[in-house]
Amino acid sequence: MSKKSEELDDGKMRETRSKSKNDSAISKKQKQVVKPVEKEVKSLKEEEEDLLVDSGDDSDYDEDSMSGSLNSDDFDSDIFDSEDDGSQRGTEEDEGHGQEGLDDNDDESEQGDGEVGEEEDGSDDEDSEREVVEESDSSEDEVAPRNTVGDVPLEWYKDETHIGYDIAGKKITKKEKQDKLDSFLATMDDSKNWRKIHDEYNDEEVELTKEESKLIRRMLKGEAPHADFDPYAPYVDWFKWDDAIHPLSSAPEPKRRFIPSKWEAKKVVKYVRAIRKGLMKFDKPEEKPDAYLLWDDSTSDQKSKHLTYIPPPKPKLPGHEESYNPSLEYIPTEEEKASYELMFEEDRPKFIPKRFTSLRSIPAYENALKESFERCLDLYLCPRVRKKRINIDPESLKPKLPSRKDLRPYPNSCYLEYKGHTGAVTSLSTESSGQWIASGSKDGSVRIWEVETGRCLKTWQFDEAVKCVAWNPLSDFSILAVAMGRDLIILNTELGTDEEQSNIKELLNLGNLPEQSAYVAAIVTWLPDELYGGIKIRHFKNISYIHWHRKGDYLSTVMSSGETRGIVTHQISKKLTHKLPYKIRGLPVCTVFHPSRSIIFIATRKNVRVYDLLKDGVPIKKLETGMREISSMAIHPGGDNLIVGSKEGKMCWFDMDLSSKPYKTLKNHPKDITNVAFHRSYPLFASCSEDSTAYVFHGKVYSDLNENPLIVPLEILRGHSSSTNGGGVLDCKFHPRQPWLFTAGADSIIKLYCH
């Protein structure tokens, strides 16, 4: 018998556990339905009389059990009857199972029936959930609330035409209220009207589903919302008492649990004595008055402790002239009153004393309202906080730059002058070793000077003014490119060894020229220079700028008026001319090759575009200068920084790794900048202008990408005289090895500045 009773107890425990799991699962499924319904229970209790509908004599609901509550027929009595029958069947099966639980075969059969019943109940629950999903319109989890005002009371919108705002921020207009007669007729025609509830928050009607009405009915009866919930579930004792011989703890209760603590008593006595002696004092709560004066003087003492507090302006106290019966000395005469009328309104006294025999004869004060208004303005506009003025030395706001003594060497004084040209010197170029310098002038002459002595070594005379000269960067090929008008002439300087001269003569020998394409032939023509034994390349427009590639074989020429055909490159070794495969936007000004990569920089009047020579297509980067017109450009030997000069006296420094906009914009020259230049080895760069000055700057570029370039102005070089035709300093170049600067002026003099 003991074994059978143990088996019965185990079976009951399994049933109760499975039943509790099913109850929790069902409650989770119906949680979404209960949530919106519980919010409407309160309103439904207030509107019970409106929801009552006479449904006939077939109601199964006992009216005596709860007077004034809702009828069960109104909440679909058929559904509840079926559920009640199902629950009764379940209880009957449970009782039968308890009576016949001794038979093992009967237990197995009943367990199988229970499983089938559970499957059927599960299918019914799924159908009901599907109906809820299809019919529910008031679920907050499925549909977000239309009104987004939050906890704002709807009473605030009582006099407005809207009740709130939707999620897009638009007003939700109120619906027009129907007449009571029309609404009553609508309720009589609609059989489901008793299910509808007006949602004041969203101003719409919500229809309750069958499941929600069932939950409301059970809650009104004081029952659990879910029918499957069992409030009287059997208690499951988790502790095994069968095999226990000894109690859980056989230790006797300690005495300290029944006797008051002596330590606590001593502590209380200690506190009582301290309070009596006055050693312990308690702060009494301060009573704050409900109404207080905003500018009360009594509280000003406490506020004055704060440094930023400013006391309010006090009105002027009345004097003898404000008296209703002042002395005669305070009453003005007629002459004084006439003089008041001639005064400005600001200078005129605001109050003129008058004399009355008694208080009863005093009229109402004319300016009472005006003066009270002005007093309110004084209190309102009075500064409440004292703002401290910070005294800052303007010198401290300047950036801390290193001393010029620490940045030496740099050119600061004129050391040598090269005289010989009769016209303005337009261009300079230094030889790669730094021993020679070439210059071109408007007088049509090209001269080669020795740097250290100032001796003129050689002179070439042409019929046109020389625009630009450029020395080949290779030391083995000492050839010079000269641009004048439409012609580009490659000259042999006859410097170097005999072997180098033979190579140069072989390079400048045209021989059999390769055939050029028809498009290139329309731009340039290769011809021999019969006068000086060089090469003459004739272009279809005037040349404004030339620049050698670092390898010494390629030469770029710029024709400002050539538009899309304004930039071409010449290969001296193969006697070929190439047009850049890029669409140039705007009129070109100058070009610069990258010192280490196959990249070319093309400057137009407004912007600078960077192109890859190995790729055809759009530019790699576009540098926005923000200038009116670009005049010159130079690149740092590292290749990551660029300076651009303009015809408005501004110079921009671009850090191409940082941004496409200028890192620094320097406004130094009052007139147009004619040229800018970088030094090859020293951290120096310079600019020259038509104002007959040249500025030298310290520009250090760090290898650490986190540090920005350091730009420090060093020296202003003067010495060139401004000619009547203007011009000033037309060109400047650095010595390739020494911190020296060459400047070419419109006064036909070349100056060398040294440190």
C-alpha cells in the first residue's frame, strides 16, 4: 500500500506541475489582450448602465449574485457555456481519475484521453488567438497610439480644434460630435453598439472583441481574468518528510533571543544624557512662508553672500514736494512752470508740487499707472547676475611662435647684385649644382651668371621678350628651355665635359622626326634652331609657363589662351608632343610635376586639380582656393604640401593629406603675388610681389601626421625700386643647396639675399 500511495502522490505532483505550466503559457498568450482591457475597466464600471442590454429570458447569469452588473448573454453566452461545460468535464474526469487511479490500465487509458483533450484545448486556444489577432483593434502592442502628446491632460485641448499631434507632428483634429438623437438612432440600428467604447485619447471608437468582453465579465464578477487560472491549486510540498528521523535543527534556542540587549540599553542611555547636556542638537525644520516678496530686504542678507548677487534698485523715497500741503518754497511760480515747458522732456521734472487744503480735495494721481509700470520694468530689466569682465592681454592671444634666432639660417640681407639686362627681368632659373643661374628679360636677352662672382658667362639675344626660362634638373644635361611668344627653344649652355657635350648635341639633333598625329600637329611644330643650334618648338598660342619633369626628359608648357588645348608635354629624347588626356575646366595658369610620383598639378584661375599621369579620367583631388585669380604655384619637396599665390596678395598653404581646403591663408602683400617658391633642403618658402618686396617664411613639415606644419614669417626683403610701369619683383628662386634667395626685379637687376 505504501508503494501505491507514493505512486499516487507522484502522479498528483506531475499533474499539478503540468497544469501550472499550461496556465503560465496561456497567460502569456493572452497577456496582449488583457493589457488594453485593464485600462478600460474603470471607464466600463462608470458606464455599466449604458452597456446593459436586454437580451431575453435565456440568460444563464444569476442576477441576484451581483446587482447592476453586466449580463452573460451580452458577452456571448454560447462561448462561455461551452467553456463552462469543458471545465466541468475536466473536473469530472479528474474525479474519475482519482477514484480509479488504483488500476494501472485505467490510468494509462485516462492519461491518453487527457492528452487528446489537451490537444483539442490547444487547437481551440489557437483558433481564439487567431480571431483575436484578426478582430482586435485596440491592442497597444500591435498598433502604436495615434496621439503622441504623452501625459498631457486632455482638458488643455478642451477649447482647441485638435486633441494632440500624431507621430509626424501634424495636428489631430477633433471629430464632429453627433446629435444625441442621431447617436441614439445609430445605437439602435447597430447590434454591436454595446461593445463600442469611445477612446478620448485618440478621439475614436474602439470595438471590444469577444475575448476582451469575456475578460471584463470575469473581472466585474471579482474573478481571475483567465478562465484557466486555478486559485485553489493543491500545495506541493517539496521537502521529503518520510525518511526524516531527526529535526532540521535540534539546537536549543539561545537565551539572547528572549532577553533585551544590554549593549543597546547602554547606547540609548548615552544618547539620552548627551541630549540633556546639550551635546547633541537637532536642527528644527524651517517653516517656509507660502508667499514672500521677490525683492524683500530681509532675504537680501542671505542672497548677498553670493558673489554674483545684485540688489534690486530701490525707488526714491518721497520728499516734502510730494506732500499734499508743502511749504511755499517748494511750489514753483508761473515763470518756472513756463520754463519747464521749454525744456526737453528728459530734463523736465516729472512731478510738479501742488498745494491742497485737505486730503478730500486731492484728485487721483495721473501718473500712478505709468510709474508702477516703469517700476516693474526696472525690476524686470535689472541685471540679476554680476558678470566679471576678464582683462586679457592681446599679446597673450597671439600664437606662441619660436624665435627667429632659433630658425636660422634664412636670407635676410642683400649680398650681391647681377647687372647687365636693359629691360625688366621676368624669369630666373638655377642650375642643379647651384654654380650657375639663368635669367630672361623683356629686352630679349637670356644670360647665364656665375653665382659667387656675379660674372656674366654667356648671352643669347632674341627678337621677342623672354617670358620664362627653365634649367634642366639633370646635372649631366645642362640644357636650358626658353619660352618667348609662341616659340619654345631648347639651348645648349656648352657647360660640362666633352662627353656630356657630345650627348647633348646628339639629343638636340632632330634628324628624322617621327610623324605626329593630326591633332598634335595642329598644336605644335618641331623645327631646328638655325641661329643657336638648338631645337625650336612652335606652338599655336603664346606660351606663359614651362616646367621640367624630375627625370629631365619631359617638359610641360602652358598656353593661357589655349583653353582645352592649353597644356601639352614634350618628350625631348623622342621628339614627341603629347596632349594631356584630361578635359581642363577653365583657363590654365601653370603646371607642376610631383617631385616623386607620376602626378601633375594643374592650376586654373580658381582651383587646382590633381591628375594621375598613368590614368585617364577625373582628377584625383580638387583643391578649392577661394581666391579671385591664381598667379603661381609651388610644391614642397616632400610632395604632400602645396602653396598657391594669387593676384589679390593672398597665399594659401594646402596640406593634401588633411583637406581640399587651405590649411592656412596668408595675407601679406598689398599687391599681386608674382611667384612663390620652396627650398629643396631647408624648411623655407618665399613669395614675391609687385609691391617690390619678397617675404621669407619658415615652413616645417613634420613626418608625424598628427602634427600640423609650422609656418612662421621670418623676413621682408626690400631693395628693388618700383618702376614707373609697375612690376616690382617679378620672380624669385632659392639656391638648390644654400639658404639663399634670388629675386628678379622690374628694375632690370637680379639680387642675391644671404643669411
